[in-house]
Amino acid sequence: MNSIKHIENALKELDEEVEKILLDWGIPLNEKDNLMLPILQQKKVLTQTLEDLTYLKENPLTPNQPCGISKFRD
């Protein structure tokens, strides 16, 4: 699935952004928190989407079967 590869690349880029912010000693801690919060929120959504797509790839649906992905989630 191409979408899985794109999500993995996006997650890697978000990790690099977070690392860049953490290593910048010129940014005050509270500003680092403000900068990282939206990035970490995006990462959480992308991680869940990746898990869902991976589950569906490994467990393809049969015709007329409900998805059932919510049973897989924690």
C-alpha cells in the first residue's frame, strides 16, 4: 500500500522536527511545548491511521463484512 509508505515517511519527518526543536537551546521550554504539541497531535493521528491500515492490509475484508477495526484498537 502506497499510503502506508507515505504515512511512515510523514512520521519520520515529524520525529525529525521534534528532535530539531528539542536540540535548539535558544528556544525556551514553554515555547518548545507550544511548538511540539501540534506536531505530537499529528503524530498520534498518523500512528493510529498507520496501525489501522496495517491491520486492514494483514486482515483484508471479505465482501459484506463490517470493518471491525474498533475491536483491534486499545
